[in-house]
Amino acid sequence: MSFADWDWSPPRSPLLGDHEVPLLSRHLQGRRVALMVCGGIAALKAPELARALRRRGAQVTAFCSQEALRYVGLEALEWACEQPVIRDLSWRAEHLSDSEPFDAWLVAPATYNTIGKMAAGVADTVVTAALASALGRLGQGRTQVLVAPTMHGSLHTALLERNGRLLQELGVRFIAPRDAYGKHNLPAAEVLVAAVCRAVSASALAGRRLLVTGGPTPVPLDGVRAIVNRFRGRLGAAITEELVLRGAEVRFVLGDGGWRPPSWLPCTLAATYDDYRRLTLEAVAEGLEAGIFSAAVADYRPRHPVAGKIASGLGHLDLALEPTEKVIDAVRAADPDLVMVSFKVMQGVSTEELIATARRRLGASQLVVANRAEEVQGEEQTAWIVDAKGAQRVQGKGVIATALADRLEAMLGRRATDPTH
């Protein structure tokens, strides 16, 4: 049987209602988002985008120009939003959103024509009239407006840039298009949704400069081989995602273990332990408010790495190893006031021993995340978040990331009101 042949098995996945979406997070829970769909070919992606917004908890209402309906099916968009699409100016004045104001207006795709009309104050269609009202609310600090330009490369003119900069001065946020085939293309839905999450975030982490590290830190044996551990950085990526969606300015230093996070997450790759040390200390020197050090840093390195390649087929190979510098100690020395979250992994110990070891690290770090290696398997992970008050058990990488972000919100929020910091 070919891999593509169906064996007539019924669905095995958990049942989900026809209009439901699996909830990934609650970053947009209780938020109303107006999805403004303009007349470009990228409008065909609007249903996917609407559902991606709903996966973060948003309630989505689509405003659609008549031109856009040439590219996207009306019923498909209504199905994706779970409510009627606004297509015309009516006595209900939906474009003014007085009775149910929107937290964010996302123009995606935004055509050259619509950007120009927004900048010129033209309000001749349901989309442009709604955006004119949205700009007024933006000026009053009552909403956010985000624009995702999508157009042929020949339409990137001085007029486009002038109009865009004018709108930026009014507070409009422009989402960088995806550059492909000489055109401004619509970014992936995850990028657009992340931009909305960040724009409406009320988190104490919004705008904070944070560092997250993750993955292994390979130490070279020769020009080809390296010693590396089994950790790949998935937890670091989950933490980075949570912080990014809350609006933080995050630098994610990922040791190279072969795994890569989603392309939209900010990530700097560290090929070796030396790279990791350099990049981490550079980030500290540039100024941080907190660091989350989840990287599985190498404890030992070869005393004399070989410049070329060690010959194959040797009867045996003796390696002399020496301890590496503790990067986390170098970080603390470089910034004694930095809020730090460190990680401790042990194997073959009891929960009590694990937590006791983590407690001994407090002082150098405000929080210690303690793991047993036996309880870290892919997406499954059990950890204990240890501070001066006790230990909290958390299970699952996403849950760990959320719990750490909640703790950082409280800690950095207190620092903001403390005159001694």
C-alpha cells in the first residue's frame, strides 16, 4: 500500500464542532478584532486568518470590499468568523462600531489603493469608511490599527512610502510583508496574529527587554565532530513565544541541536559553546531587564580540540576534558541586578532532592526551574518552579512557559513601582 492510499479508517482525532477552532492560547480572549479584507488576490487567505485569530481567543468580524469578494467566498469567510461579513454601509452603522468597539483593526491584505485612501482621508466604501473611523479612535487611544501591505513590486513607490509614513505618524502599525518573487506578499497567519497580540497586550512585560536561551551548546572535538546533549530548545522556544505574544522585546539565543523554532520567532543561533557565551554576554551588555536561561550548557569541553578531522578506524580514542566556564556566573557578574531564571536538570533523584538542590541556587537566581531528565520527553515535560516561598509543579512546555511569564509579570511589575530600582 502506498503512503497516500486510504485504508478506510474513520477519524481518530478528537471531535470538534464544524465552526469550532482548537484554542491555542487566550492572548486575545475577550478581544474584538475587525478583519478588513481588501481587493487583492491574497484575500483568499482571509478565512484561514480569521480562524488563526480565533485560535488565540479573538472574536472576529470581517469587513469586505466588493472587489475582495472576487477572490474570497462570502460564505467561507462567514463560516470562518462565525458571523455575517459587513459588506455595505447600512443604518446599523457597523463601520462606526459604537455599541461594540473593536480592540484592533487588521487590514490584511492591504492594497496600494486602500493605503492611499487611508492616508488621504477618503471614506467611500464600507472598508475605507470603517478605517476612517478607526483612525479617529486610534487618535483617542481607544483602539489599534495594523496594516499588512500586499502588492506587486512595481507598486512600491515613493507615494506608498509617503502614505505609509504619514499613517505611522498617526499610530498605525505596518506589518512587514513577506518578500517573494519581487512582490510584497501576505505574511503567514501566525505572524499577523502575533502582531495583533502584541498590539493589544496589557501585560507588564510589553516593551521589556528580555533574553531567553535554549538548546545545547556543542563543544567541538575536531573540525567535524562535536559533543552535544539531547536537549533541543523546544522549551526555550515556547517561553520565547509566550513572551513575544505578551509584547516583550525578546532575544532568543538557541544552541544548535539541529531543531529550529517557527520562523517568525526571533532567534539567534549559537553553533558552539563559545558562540553561546559571546552572544549571551553581548545581550547582557546591551541592557536587559530579565534573563531566562533554559539552555543545557556544556559542563566540559575537550582540552585540545583537533583543528582538522580525527582519523576514523582508530582502535580507541582518549579524550581529555576540562570544565567550561559557568556562563550564568559570568552573567551575574556582568549585571548584579538582572532578574534571572535559571534551570537545573538532574537524573535519578527524588523530587525532594531535586527541589532542595534548586533552593540552594536561589539568591544567584530569583527563580529556579528544576527538572528530572526522565520527565523531559519531547513536548511532555514536568518541572518545579522554585522560589523563596516554595515550589510549584507545572506540566507541559506551554504551561511552564505561561507560568514563568506570569511570574515575570509580577516581578517586573513590582520593580517598576519600586523607587530603589
